[in-house]
Amino acid sequence: MQNRLIIDGAAVPAASGQTFPTLNPATGETLTEVARAGAEDVERAVAAARAAMDKGPWASMDGAARGQLLWKLGERMLAETQALAELETRDSGKTIRDTSGGDVPGAARCFQYFAGWADKIQGDVNPVSGPFLNYTRREPVGVVGAVIPWNFPILMAAWKLGPALAAGNTVVLKPAEQTPLTAIRLGELALEVGFPPGVVNVLPGFGEEAGAALVRHPGVNKIAFTGSTEVGKLIQREAAATLKRVTLELGGKSPNIVFADADLEQAVRGALTGIFYNQGQVCTAGSRLLLERSVHDAFLAKLLDGASKMQPGDPLSPKSRMGPLVSQQQLERVLGYVAKGKAEGARLEVGGERVGDKGYFVPPTVFTGVRNDMTIAREEIFGPVLSVIPFDDVAEATRIANDTIYGLAAAVWTRDIGKAHAVAHAIQAGTVWVNTYMNSQNASPFGGYKQSGVGRELGSSFIEHYTELKSVWVRMG
Ligand code: NAP
Ligand code: MG
């Protein structure tokens, strides 16, 4: 059987022998069966990760050698871009345009970025008093449990594995039940390029089973999680029992603020990408569009025109700019929010209904007349649903922008450089874009304020989150 667990350097069935189906969201049909990891498999994987951490080639491997393995993994992925992209598209519904041009090469570049860090993680010599030498070492945290979502499956796997491995940790990765296939392939590729057994373990399965067992396991030193705020809170609570280190990348309700003095053509394109890219299944989606009242109507006309040209289609066709939502559950969730928006008095301008009866397609959907206290402006929908909210001045825009439990991202569109920086500073969010939307690169830290998360990923900030800091004192006299 294919699609097995990766534990201790081998592809193995689940201890229970159980499997689960993964679907193609474009058709709703089963793609294939996948081994379903349970608590016993978590035991085996954590034991293998611990053994690799404590002894054997990984424990004694220097940073440069780890970097070479990470680089090779990136190279292997790039060589296999098309196959990985098709696998990702079939399993997730993401368009082939995005998976082949964005996710897969982006994941490969993430490994190569962290390859460069692997031999550059260093401590300090500290200016202490007395006849002592005091220095710090950055040591790996240990066994990292990584739990990831379905919206960027291979990319999120890379965002977790890259920094963890660069810092010398070992990993047990639990992909989302909807999208396990590229994570399994990645685990196989890691073995092929020479990662020693136990360093990269992959456990497809369910959050309540494999995920929860991983979070509870006393042998896991850190959990790195991306997903819903609800599960993030659960994980932080559960992790408290063993005081695991936790980093959380959670939800958002990001404000995209357009001032009247902006380049409106550019801002319209930004607003469209901001909410409809990946069918809106993006934690940084610009789901609240704040429009200065004087340009509201003109902007809206252009926006609706653009939205009507972005109809979802077969994700395997290179022409498609949007694919289906990931699952029946996600379809129902999104349509449920559309119904709530209407019931609470927002005006549905376009979209809002399922396209076809096969697959989970929803077209660009735009609500106007939205107040920031409506459910569609407060809760993360994770679909192609935009809430348009008018404002009159900078103070009101900033107040509305910050009136949310989330703080993941925001954007400001204006030609006034002073206003741009002032608003960028005033907004409580981990990322603020000025006259652009959705940029993300490996060198730039990513993470959330408030209930959007704990910690930062990417950039140099990974060192803080994937190492322990040890202080060593040496008497010199
Ligand atoms: P989710 O439940 O938070 O899933 C994320 C990951 O956590 C999955 O691997 C999931 O496994 C796992 N998980 C679930 N319960 C767990 C538990 N008790 N212990 C350990 N791991 C657990 O997200 P979802 O249900 O797929 O999506 C629901 C909503 O979350 C979306 O509509 C969206 O609003 C939000 N979301 C946000 C992001 C983001 O990037 N911020 C990503 C995805 C979803 P299973 O796959 O088996 O559930
Ligand atoms: Mg699937």
C-alpha cells in the first residue's frame, strides 16, 4: 500500500492497520486511502525522533552537513515540481498555477533558505564580572511536533521542517486530514536525500487522534502549529501539562484599508488578490475591505467587475485562477456565513452560491454595507467572501482595523508616505503591507498579534523558537 506513515526511516502501515480516504475537492471523489496514525504510532514516531536526537548520525552531524541535506531536499523538490504540484492540486483543490508556480517552489526555497542558516546559529560571550568566562550556546529544543493545516500543505510542512531541522531538532509532522499526500511524499524525499532515520517522521491522521496524542506526549519538547484559533487555544492548554514550547500561527480577519489618495487600480488588484487568492483560504486574507467613503462607489464598481472575471474552474487547468474549497465542510461553513451576512442586513453584491453540484466551488462573493460588528466582519470565514466597510478618516479606519480579536496582517493603500507609516505603526498586526498585499518571503518574520498567534516563523526569529539557550560558566582563576 502507498501513502503510509513515515516512522524511523521507513514507510509503514498504521499499528491499527486502519486507513482513511482523502478526496479530490474538485470532484468530491476519493483519491486514495491513507494510513491513519493513532496513539501507538505517535509513540513509535516520538521514540524514533528521540533516538535520532540523542544518538546516531543526526546527533553528531554539524550544521554544515545539516545544511547540505536541507539544500538537497530543496533541489529534489524543484526537480519534482510538476509531480508534487499535481499531487497537491488533486488533494487540496489549489490551482495548478499556484501549486506549480507558488507552493512547491516556495517550499523548496524555504528549505534552501534554512539550509543557509544551519551553520550560522551561534551563541555569545557575555561581559560578566569576576574571573569567569560566560558564554551561551544555542542547542536544539529536541523533538518537535508539527501540526499543519490544509490551505498550504507542502508550504506549511516546509515552514515547520526547515527551521526545526536547521537548528538540529527532529520532527514528527502531522498533516491535515484533508491534504496528507504531499507531506508523505516530502517524508519519502527526505529519506531519499539522506536524512537519517527518525529525523523526519510523518503521521497522516486526525487531529483528535494523532494530533492530540502528539500534543500530550511528554517526549515532545515543542509543538509548532498552524491552523484555527480554536484548536490553537486547545493546544496551548494541553501543552501546559508538560510545559512544551509552543508556537502558534492562527486565524485572522485582516483589514485592507484603501484611502482616497491611493493608486486605485493597484488597490483594486490588491483587494482582489487579498481575498480571492486560494479561494480566500488564507490566514492573511484581506477579508475586511475598508474604503474611504469618497471613493467607495467608484472603487466598488471596479472591484465587482474584477470579481466577476474570476470564476472558479478545474484546478488542474493552467487557466484557472480559482479552484474549489477544500471540503464539503468548508463549503457549508462558507455558505453558512453568506446566509448570516444576509440575515444581519449586509448587501450581497455578487456571488454567494455554490457553482455546479460536483466539487466545492464558490465564486467571488462581496458584501457591502457591512458594519464591523456583524458576524461576517468578526469571524474568520476562510472562503472567498469579502466584507466592504466604509470609513471617513484615518482615526476611524484605524479604530475599525484594530477592532478585532485578531492581529495577523493588514494593508494600507495611500500615496501619502506619512499617512502610510503612521497607519502601519498604529495597526496591531504582525504584518502590515503598504501599497501591496500578501507578500511573504523567507527572510521576513511572520506571525500574529493578539489571538492570531504566539511567536514568529521565518527570518532569523526561528532561532528563538527552535533552540534552547544555555549559559555556560567557566572559572578562570
Ligand atoms: P484545524 O482544526 O485548526 O486544523 C489544523 C490542524 O490541527 C490539522 O492538522 C488538524 O487535524 C489539527 N488538529 C485538529 N484538532 C486537533 C487537536 N485537538 N489536537 C491536535 N491537533 C488538532 O482547522 P480546520 O478544522 O481544518 O479548519 C477550520 C477553520 O480553521 C477554517 O475554516 C479556518 O477558519 C481556520 N483555519 C486557519 C488556518 C490558518 O492558516 N490560520 C488554516 C486552516 C484552517 P485534522 O486535519 O484532522 O482536523
Ligand atoms: Mg484531499
